[in-house]
Amino acid sequence: MNYENILVQQENGIATITINRPKKLNALNRDTIQELHDAFEALDTDSDAKVIVLTGSGEKAFVAGADISEFAHFSVDEGGKLAAKGQELLFDFVQNLGTPVIAAVNGFALGGGLELAMAAHFRIASDNAKMGLPEVSLGVIPGYGGTQRLPQLVGKGKAMEMVMTAGMIGAEEAQQCGLVNHVTTQDELLPLAYKLASKIMRNSLVAIRGAIKAVNANYEAGVNGYETEITEFGNCFGTEDFKEGTTAFLEKRKADFPGK
């Protein structure tokens, strides 16, 4: 599939999606959001794509935010629909994707960019990264899940401070408060992402898909995460991966998971 705003590459089971609008600091517009959805959807059904790494082109930005020019004139109804469609099409979609997604944050991740990174299953960052939700400085609030995911990751107090001050935090502070898992140099960012992806691929991707459902269930209103865990745990017993994993353990050898 051909894309205008993103690049997709695959090698050794790892797919890399690069948001490629460097002149706009990789800002998210409607077309880019749609292309990202299409790419994630295609890769999630591609048996050759075991892990997805998401990053931005250039050295300045992961995603510097949403493309404000697209919605500056919107009405109340249009603004609500913008948030609803974006959440469904991309941000919630990525969070609930069965294929593991690692966000490799290079440079600025602001507004919708940070919201996209937070939708990934976990994040790593370059040491020059800057993260924040500056929406209130524009007279609006985060609309792509930022008010929900940021408190889940860093706690209510820290999230309130970040949202209300519209300030940015650096990579080290982001790691200290749990927003990112690892910080490294920009040159080592993608190699680290691929190293982590390789570690993930050694395990049962069928089990990981179930684990993603179970972990996410804890944050869904009206859903009992423990019940989801029980269901997904039970489902594992009917998979070829479970048979291979337990057999390999008993035979004291490395498992070779078929992914079924």
C-alpha cells in the first residue's frame, strides 16, 4: 500500500511505521490519522509483522501535535465529532491492537503526538525528547485520550500539573514519572526499540495478544479486568503455543512458538 504521509518498512518480523511530514514536524492531520489507521490495521493481520515500532522522521519531532489549521474554525458539534472519530480511528485502535506497539519518541511529542505515543503499549525516548499537552494554551483540552491516559501513566497530580501548565517535560523526567520506560541517545533509539522488539518476539505472540486485552480491561469502565484475565488465561490452554511452551519447558529446551 502506498502512503503519502507515513513510511512502512518490515524486516525480521519487525514493522516500522515512520510519520513522515518533517516540514510540519510530523503534525497529525486527518489524512495522516487515516493512513496510520490503515497501516496498523494491515500490519495487525500480517503474520510477518510480529512487533510494530512507531516513530517520526527527522531529528526534531516524533509528532509535534495536531494540525491546528484543520480545526481552528470548527463548531462545538464539529469539535466533538473530531475527537470521537480520531479516538476510534487511531488512538483507541492502537491501544487495543493485538500486535505489540512500541513508540520510539524522537524529539517533540506534544498534544496529539504525546497522545499517540501514550496509546502505544509502551514508550522509549531519545534524550532530547520533550513531551507535553499544551492544548489549554490554545483554549481547548486534549481530545485524543490525553486526559485519560496521562493520569493512568503518571498519576493524577502530575497529569493535572502537565495539563494545566501546558508545559513540557524532558526525557529523564518522563522516565522518572513512568511516562517512558527507557531513555537513550537519538542514534541508539531505534536500535533499542528493535532490541526490545526482538525480546518480545521470543515469546508467544498469541499469549501476548491475550495479555494486552487483559491489561487494557483494567482501564475500561464497567469491565472486570480479573474476569478478562481469567478468560484469556483459559483461552491459552487451547493454543498450539501453550503446548509448545510447556513441552519445551519440561524438555528443558528453548520454545519455538508457532504463533497459533
